[in-house]
Amino acid sequence: MKERDSTPPATLPEAPAATEGVIQFRYTLRAPGAADRIGSTVLATLEACRATLRNAGLIGRDANRYGGFAFGNVSAR
């Protein structure tokens, strides 16, 4: 897969409440390799954590926050 530069399609409003704690970034997509795969146990743990955080309102999407962009993140290393 050819690498490409991905830039967010929109910017956030300049209101202080909408930009506080917001990180804007660029990233490069590439085809995943064997080292990028995670096991089913790790994936199940991440999904359980994500569900707990979403139910608590700590990750998700709210039309009244951050210009409607999604917020929060769950990852594994």
C-alpha cells in the first residue's frame, strides 16, 4: 500500500472551551505488517475498556464539544 499524508478535513472553532485539551496532528497511513497485529486477548481487553469509558461519557462524540469531533482514545503498546 502506498503511504499517504492524511490531514484532518476541518478545523476546530477558535472558542477557548472548544480547543482546550485538543491535540491536532498529521499522520501517515501504511499497510499493517505482522508486528502491528494484536492478539485476541488484548483486543478483548481494549474493547471492554472502551465500552466502560464510553458508558461513562469519557470517550465518544458530542455535537456540542470540539466542533462535533470524536474525543478520547484507547490504545495498547
